[in-house]
Amino acid sequence: MSKKKRVLICEFHEETDTFNPIVLTKKDFAAFRYAEGEEGLALCKSQPCATCGIVDTLEKAGYELIPTAFVFALAGGRVSDEVLAYVLDCITRGVAEAGRIDAVCALLHGATCTESDNDACGTVLKHLRKLLGEEIPITVSLDLHANVTEAMLMNADVMCGHQTYPHVDLYETACRTAKMCLRLMEGKSTYMAAVQIPVLTPPVGYSSLKEPFKSVIDSGKQMVEDKTLLDFTVFNTQPWMDIPEISSAVVAVAEDAETAKRCTDALAKKFFDNRDGYWPDLMSIDEVIDRAEDKGSAKPVILVDSADSPNGGAVGDSVAVAMRLQERGSKLRAAMFVKDPEVVAQAFAVGVGNSAQFTLGAKFTADVPGPLVAVGKVRSLHDGKVMREGPVNRGEAFFVGKAAVITFGNMDVLVCEAPVVPGDPQLFRHFGIEPILYDLVVVKANASFRAAYCKFSGEICYADTPGAGAANLKRFRWKHLPKGMYPFDLPEDYQLNKAAIYRS
């Protein structure tokens, strides 16, 4: 058997929105990654992805990799139980075949729910711990929007999450995770403290580039820079999960337990005290249309429909803005996308250059206006294969299914089977919709779009739209949310719990 240190690696990534009714199956994951062992590892190496940060760091250090599950999809509804079972089976097989294992590096999202499990990532970590015992170090790379649960804290030695939003440090976060793994294997003193915070805020309302969230992240970075901390993450959790255990959290890693706890408490207080500042100023759809119709406004005006953002787990089937444009008889030149496989199939049957009446949108998400019933002309048809413009993962391929561009009056609508990467301008540009040539562009994203769109947009307006990812969290009929949660019923005199060391 090899004398090299042997590290098991696994990946299970999906961000769940429980208000999205579409269950993600094996097919949805297979469009990205649904593999195990050397085949899965080769898939990761063949394209830019976060897992490569773990792989590159460990291989450079001369460690032997034990590849197991590589299962990845973008955000959406709950995941089928079959997918989680596959992940657990891959890990079980990998452990059984490996012999000696010295550590684990896992790449999870952290906010993944299946049909019957509200804490799939916690389940993966419990499974690893049960198979490997208490002494094997387990480090985990997570999204900034992870829901850090008790099960995760009790089974992971170190958790590292993104420190940027929009996320531009996916690879770097995985590298940090791998470096923590190396540190633990070297026997160096390493303590992770954590505190859960009963706060939900809409992602469209904050950014690591803007105050007040910026100052929270900057404080943590300063603690690392001056070598007080080894690592930190502020987990501003994904809010669209109607489940009994959900919270934001702060974790900090230091060489001694007291420093880890003290810094975690300081960061948690700064995050909590600024909670009112993480809310966006939302405009009505009509107010944004008015702004775009103003001849003096800079174009294009970007209407941010974060409520229908596939990046956040929503469906992408809302036509709320299109309906208001139609109802107002607006002459604005507008662009948007809509998920509607039925209309895509109809467009292919109608053919390029021909017109028909289409019943567009509102086929999946509850409580959104629609559908839009109108005559449209099929402008173009596509296979849906696109490459990212970036800057995030520039050159990475993505697939939106079959797609059609249909013109309804002055509106050009990209209709596709499976919209993804809504913040990348290539979602429009690849299909002949150049955003800078429109008066109004509907972007269904939270913050991911800003890195690219800020370069050419005239004005960015966040709209109070309906959908499975509504920025206005009070739009939803919550059934399972725990009591005492901001912004709903948190007591005015609430005091944060003190940070604790969960493993040492």
C-alpha cells in the first residue's frame, strides 16, 4: 500500500429552494456531473470548477487522492432521494476499496434538501464520520449560503465557505479547505468555533463589495491577515428553505480555542448588528418600467427579478414583467428569458420566421401572474449550448436545453427548457440578444450578474417581484420555519449565543 497520505475526496453540490416545486433528478445532475471514482475526477479536471482547488492543492503537496462521488447541479428545488443515496453509496464503496484513509476533503453546498431529508449535507458528513471514526480529519468546502446545522458542526473538523458575494472565490475556497486538511494531517493545533444566528436575509440585499456586509467580511480578512485567525466564514444562509432547522452562522479557525471563540463572537456581533442593512430597496415593476420609459435615463435599465432567479433556486418561469409591459402597451425595447419547455417545442414546430399564438410562462411556480397569451414571431432556434463570458468561470460550458427566441411586439424573449447561469450576459448574447441595445433588460439573478452587467448597464433597479426566490421574504406562506427568526418574530431583546468549539 502507498506510504503517501491518502485523502478521500467527494463532491455533492446543489442549492435548494423548497418553494420551487420541481424535484431535481439524476438527469438534472448528469447535465453537469454525476459520476464516481476516477471518471468523476477526470470530469472535474476537464473543466474549471471548485473541486479542482482541492485536487490541485493536495496533488501539489504530494498526497494520494481517493476519488468517490462527484455529483453537481446548479440551484433548484428539492433533490430526489435517489441522488443522495447514490452519493452515500459512492462514498461507501470508496471507503471499502481504499483500505487506509488519512483524511477527507468534501465539497458540499451546505443548503441541500432532498425529498425526505432537510439536511442532506449533514447526512453526508454523518455518513463519513460513521464509516471512518472520530479520529480522521474531515474538512469541508461550502457555499457562503450554506445552512450550517448541528449535524454538520458535530461531524466536520473545519468548514471553509466563500468569502465573496457575488462568488468569485470558488476555487480559492476549495484551496483553503485543502490547506486546512493538510494542517490537520500534520498534527498542528487547529480549533474551529461556530455560532448559529437566527437571521434570514435576501441575497439581493447584500454584497461583499458593498457596506454593511463588506465591513463584516473585511474584519474577518484582517484577522487572518494579522495571523489572529487561520480562517473564517460568514454564512449568510440561503433563505428560501421552509424547514425546521435553518440559520445563518459564523465560523472561525485558530490555533487555540479561546481565540477562535473570541473572533467568532466578534464577527457574529458585527454581522447581527448590521442585519437591517442587508435588505434591498425594492421598486415596483411599474416604477422600473417608468424609469426605463424616461427618455433621460441611461440605457439599458436592468430590472432585477431576483424572485425568479435560477441561481437562487427559483424556476425561471415568471412572466410578471412581460405581462405588465403588455398591459401598459409599453413601447420599450425589452429582453428577458423564460423557462417553458412546451413553448420551446411549439416554436420548433412553428419554425423560424413564422408566427403563432403562444401561452408563455407561469407553468411551474405557484402564485405568479400568467401565463402571457400573445402572438409572437419565432426569430431563431437553438440547441442551447453556451459558454460563460465570466468573469466567474470564464469559458465554462453550460446548457439551457433547447431554446427559441420569440419576439412579442417590442419584447425579445429567450424561451428555454432549463435556464441556468442567469447572471452571465452570454445567456442573452449567445442567442442574438445583445443587452446594450435594449431599453429594459430583465435579469433573473441576485448578485451574480453585477460582475458583468455593471460594466455596461445604465441603471440597475431591484424589483419587488413574485416567485420562489422573492426578495420580500414576507411574500411566502411559511409552514415550518422555527420561531424566533429575523425578520419575522425575533424578540427585540434577543442576545446572540456564545461561540462554541464543536470538535477539537
